[in-house]
Amino acid sequence: MLAAVPALVPAEEIRLRDVIDREIRAGWDREGIVPAGPADDAMFLRRVWLDLCGTIPSHDEAVAFLGDAAPDKRERLVDRLLDDPRFGLHQADVWDLAYFTRNPPGYDVDRRPGFQGWLRTQFQQNVPYDVWVRAILKAEGNTVDDGPPAFFTMYRSRPEDANEAVTQLFLGVQLQCARCHDHPYEKWTQLDFYGMAAFFARLQVVSVGNKDGLNKYAIGEKSTGDILFTGPAAQQEAGKKGEPVKPKFLLGDPLVEPPLPEGFKEVKLADGKPPAPPPFSRKDQLADWITHPDNPWFARAVANRVWAQFMGRGLVHPVDNMSPSNIPSHPALLEALTKAMKGATPRPGNPSENPGADVFASEGDAAVAEAPVSVQWPTALDPQPFNLKWFIRELVLSQTYQISSNGPSADALPRWFEQARVRPLSAEELSDSWKVATSFSMPVQNGKPPGRFEPLTRDYVVRFFGTPNSGAGDFQGGLQEHLYLNNGELGRMLDGRKGSLMESLTKADVPVEDRLNRLFLSTLGRRPLSEETSRFTELLSEEKRPEDRWRDMLWALLTCSEFRFVH
């Protein structure tokens, strides 16, 4: 059960995490739900490491945290992880997969180190979300040296597909049903769909060279050309050309385009040189509209998506279907998260009985201007617009996030968040965590550091463990995963090389109980239960070659469900 929060809290003590906890608790009260208890230190430690940095803590990090008696140790750990370089690496993994999936459409898009490196920088430098989304949509530079143009290379000569992707990813809106006919249940029409798709009709992918074995692509934009609308699919006729559709912002105004200069001639966008920008860019106008503070979908969509990333499901679920008919589970909380994402500040005075609806005031609100509030947030993480690091910090420091996964619900993604979600580790998380657990490292060879997945084969790990990344909680372990864990390459990490976990288990001159503690802390981030200690000690006594038994026990923990999942 979450600790009680007083009904009235002085304004200077109001934090986003408090709003989260109050709104979630109100949902339990309405639904008559008894939640799970708080996560213990070991469960929280492993969860927050994997969610923030994409790997488990090392043995020494686990020992230090579990042995720390300070009341603020969780907050200090979160701050340290947010400053860790692995935070940027992991968040880039998560968002890169959201944008591209494991098997992106388009030629060469699966090779995008430029985009992935650029995305890591955005997280490491805490660049505001709206700033880097605008960079993706404006797509300046090239795919290798700059990164962002990689997104539109997926949709070469397919403006309708680009429209579906952009509206789902950045606005949380599914327009695909309006591609063939007016939506039967929502307010989207076909002209709404093609009015948005018209913003992408003039884009062209241009090859501008090669670097380090990678083709460099840029996004050019012509000044002429429109999408032709031929009406509902049921009314299509052979040879019907259709009417050109001009750009129109979703449920908004048409784009006002200046006339082209008299005698204007379209310049052919040719490969081999960077394309010159057009006199007027539809693409840039859309990028500015999507990321504008007044856009009704943008902040709401990312607040819901980040919530889903850490809590398992969105307040609107799935995260890319925030239609009027798909009602949030906690409307007031979603409103509060949206305002906080926009850079809102706590309103002076005491919160009402419905704190999520009005404890935040937008920047420039008269009440805030008259009586500014000093809030207890670290200076480096003051709530500025679209500050993902601050937003994530408040979320993982909430009691809601820190609830136990051990509860009465059989749902892996509880709708009312009465217990923590359970999700499988991604391919990257598994590979990195296996290395941390086993203290495995490979030396630099010929001046080149080892690849991220070495000594494992990346293609195998991604093929067998790379699918469950949608955030929708869909997961089904298959035979290939089982065969890889039992007969695959994991044994390469279980040798007794100097400094490895196997060396400490088999050669250290310490009692068996101490070695079992190291085994469990290194792999599961906790000490063994008494029955586990008894059983493992018994197994060791039955084996003439104890090093083989240690290897078997280590393998068993690295492949067990407790290691395979975040919980």
C-alpha cells in the first residue's frame, strides 16, 4: 500500500510525483482495488537500473545500495543513473526502435548509426523533446553526419505512409482508416488524411556520397507537386486522376503558401550534391505546427508515451490511439502530465480534491505571475518545457512507480497500476546485463573496441530476443529463444578468465555462503533465500567437480524468468 499523502499540501511542497500518487490512489478508491505493497530495495534497484540505463547493477553497486540505510538513497540513485552515459544509450535504444522498429521499411534504413548517435546526444545533453522532434521533421543535413534525415528515408515516394507514421508517433493519432474512406467512428475524414499527407508529397531522398562504408542520404523538397485525391476506395475508377489536395493541418486551417515567383522553374534534385532548400518548405511548416505549444496532441502524446514506457501501459492505451473514443483511464492525471510536459509550474495555494486538474498552471498564468512558487526540485532539473529527464525523474520517484510487482492481479499490465508491470528484457538489455552479471569483458583488438553484443552474435540475439519492444506488453517466448538459451552462445561468458564472476566463484578462498551471495547479487541483484542457499549448497556437495556445478548454477540464474523480465 502506498504511504498516505495529506489531503492538503503546501504549494511549495507540491511535486509531480505527488500528483501522480494522489490520482492513482483515487482510481483505486473508485474501483475498490487493494494495491500491492511497495517494492523492496532489491526489486526497485534492478527495475530502475534496467528502465533508466538498460542493464542490471553490478555486484558492488547492488551491495552498496542494499547496505545504504539513508532515507534518500533511492533519490540519490536515480540522480546518479540519470547522469550516467548509459542513460542516453538506453533511451536512444528505446526511442530508435519506436521510430524505426526492428525491420524498418526502405533501403539502407537498417544501417543508421548516424541517427542512433545523434539520438544518444539528445538524451545525454537533455535537449528538450520538442527541439529534437523538430530536427527529425525538418530533416536537415544527411543521414551519416547529422542523423535526423534517416527518418524520412523510410518513406521514399510514399507520402501517405509518412503521414501515418508521423501522426501516430508524434501526435498519438491513428489516421490510417481515413486513407480509404471517412473514419466510421472518429471525426477524421479522407480529406483530413490527404491534407496532412500533402505536407510530404514533395519530399525526395537524394544520395549525397559515402562515408565509412555507409551511403549518405539527404532529404530534398521540391516546390511543385501535389497528392491527387480520387475519392473513397469504393468509388475508384480506372484511369481516374483525381483532384490535387493542398496541405491542411489536422482539424485546422489550410496551409497558406506564397505564390511561386513568375517564371519559376523547378530545379531537378540530383544525386551527388546536397539539395538546396525550396523557397517555401511545407515540411518545415508542419514541423513547427506539430511542436508548437498550442498543438492539442503533441505534449499529450509524449506524456502518455513516456508514462507507458515506465509503467507498462499508457493512460490512453495503446499509446498511438489517443482518439476521442479511447478514453484515458485517469483523465485528470493525463491532463496534469500534459501540463507538466509543457513546462507548467505548481499553482499557489492548496490543491483541490481533484489535484490533477488544477495544481498546475501554464507558464504566464496570472496566479503564478502574482505569487511565484519556489518548488523543491533540483536546479538542474527545473521543469522547463519538454524536459524529459526531469519528467522521468519525477515519474520513477513516485510511489506508483515503486510499487511491487507481487500482487493479486494476473495482468502483466494492470489497467489501474495497482502493481508493477512485468516486461521482457530487450535484446540489448539482455546482452548488456549478461556481461555485467558475469563480469565479462573483451580486450581491444587492432585498435578497435569489441562490438556491443560480442562475444555473442548480434543477429542471433536480435532475432531471438528483439521482438517484444512495442510497449504494448505483447510477449510470447518461442522455441528458438529456448534453444538459444540452452544450446547457444551464452557459455562463452561463463569461462573462468581473470576478473570474471566464474573465477570468483570457483577460485576465491571464501565460504560457500559468501560465494552464493555473490552469485545472486551479481545476477538477480538480491541475496539468496534460505531455501535457495540450502538447495545450492546441497548441489555443490554432490559434485566431484564443483566448478561444473558453479557453471550450471550461474547458467540457471542467467536464463531464469527472474532474470529474463523486468518486474
